Amino acid sequence: MPLIRPDLDTLPAYVPGRAIPGAIKLASNEVPLPPSPRVLAAIAEAATAGNRYPDLGVTSLTARLAETLKVTPERIAVGCGSVSLCQQLVQITCLRPADEVVFAWRSFEAYPIVTQIGGAVIRSVPLDADFRHDLDTMAAAVGPDTRLVFVCSPNNPTGTAVTRTELERLLAGVGPDVLVALDEAYHEYVTDPDVVDGMDLVDAHPNLVVLRTFSKAYRLAGLRVGYAIGSAETAEALRKVCSPFSVNHVAQAAAIAALDDAEGLLADCRIAITERVRVRDALLAAGYTVPPTQSNFVWLALGARTTAFAAHCLEHKVVVRPFAPDGVRVTVSTPEENDAFLTAARTFVL
Ligand SMILES: *Cc1c(COP(=O)(O)O)cnc(C)c1O
């Protein structure tokens, strides 16, 4: 028998949202609409060059992102989804067994997985009573062995967001040699003006790196493109550890077309932004505990009732995402799909 790392036996598996034929899928925070016609045309065109290797340096997409974000291309690293960039962040910061990664919990389920794969130590800091990041406690948890801090805003799965003041205080507290990764996968859904926009801080803080993705508002979850913006040194290191050719040709073309179509795609996000208020209000009226959300999902703090609630929704042909024993995350979708979910929620005995 080959000697495989025994610690992998304890690795928590990434749990994808369940796909059940005929059921409404509210488990993975995707947009329910397909890619726009313009993006589909770019995908079809790019597929004709499927026999060729993709552009290793992701040059066109990087240039396009640099122009859009008003940074130099050297400061951008594109990855096979931002999940891959999370793993690369651990790879570029952690080498010694004592190296630590700090993140809030509960937060994005990829953080503990990529930390453990990277052989680093997990330092998780509980969310506060309002299901928000407790950034002061996180800053206090940063010690001499801490190399990386993940901050998820809006936070998956609770939907709460970090303010600019809070993030600035964290950055002031951790010291310049600790890399802070601000994961803004749901940035396009933020409407609260107090919520941090990483791009406003990334120039002044070389130890800040911002993660964004084409998987959510840009409707390309199946094609796997995410990107990081930071210092030129951080971006270069991320590119060094990137698995070669992992951002494929069709994905690169689709992402450029999605940027061309940004106006329409972002306008479509307004549906979820309106609906999230209606869905939350209905849930509050039904007696659920639901924090305000800045994303395209809501969090139901169901505690011990989490698994029972998910099973009840499944009986109503609605797939939600349980995180036992804390709560359930539900994607905000079209009014019709949200109504189907609310019908299920109203008939559950709390
Ligand atoms: C969905 C999500 C991502 C995006 O992951 P991709 O790999 O780009 O699809 C990243 N971070 C968080 C917190 C997410 O919820």
C-alpha cells in the first residue's frame, strides 16, 4: 500500500448542493438564469478552439479586469474559481507545520478544507451573537505564527457583512506581515454603503488581497473563474502556485463576454436584492431567526432543528443547504421559487 497522508481521513468533505430532478435548487447560491445570450455565443465560439491549450497567462481576461478595476495587470491573479485561489493563498503563505490561518466560524466551508490540505493550523473565531464576524476577537487571535486571515463579506452562509471601519481596524491590528484575504464572492449584491469594498483599501494595504468570482452575479459557476487583486508580489506568488492551464479557454472567453454584458447581468441581480427583503420579512413573521443579508441568500438559525427543516423542505421539493447543527442557508431566487420555499417554511413546525 502506498503511504497516503493519514490526516486526509479527517478532512471534512466539501458538500455540494444536492441536485434532485424536478426540485427547486436553492442550495448553492447560483443565479437561476442561464448565462446571457451574448455570453453563450462567446462560449460556443471559444469551444471551436477546444483542441488548443488555453492562454497560460490568462492575458486578455487579466487586461480586461485591470481596466475595469483600475489596477495594473501585475496585481491580478486569475484562478479556477476563487475556491482555488483560497487554496493558493494557503500555499503561498504557510509552509511550517506551526503556521496558522485565522477565519470566522461559521463561514465559507472551503476555508478549513484548504487550510488542512495546506498542512496549516486552523484558528477559527466564532461569529458574534448577530451572526457577524467578530473582527476584534479575530485580530486578537492573530499571533506570531499567523500567516493568513480569511474575512468573508458578505459572509457565506449567514449573509452578514463587514463594515469598512471594522476591516480597517483589523488591518491596523494584524501587522503588515500577515496576509488578509477579503472574500467578496457576493460583492455585487451589497447595497449597504457602510459595507467594505475591498478595492477601496487594496492600494493602501499591501497585505490585503481581495477575492472576487464570476460564479455568482456573473452566472458562470459551472465554468470556474475567480480572481484576486492585491499587491504585485501577492499576485505573482498566486500565479506561481496556480495549477498550469487550470483556467480553461472557454471560461476565459465567457468571463470576458460577461464583463462586456455586466450592465445587464448586474441589473438582473436587483431581483434577488428586492426579494431577499421580502423573503426575510416573511420568515421573521413566521417566527424564524434570520439576520439581515447583503447577499443572494438568507440564513435561518435553526440550531438543533436544522436537519429536520431541510428534510421538510425536500418533501416540498425545495433543496436548501443545511449546516448542522447551526442553521440552513437558502438561496434567494425568482419570486415563484421563493414562494415555493416560503410555503414549505410556513408549514414547518418550529
Ligand atoms: C461561492 C463562493 C465563492 C466562489 O467560489 P468559486 O470557486 O469562484 O465558484 C467564493 N467564496 C465564497 C464565500 C463563496 O460563497
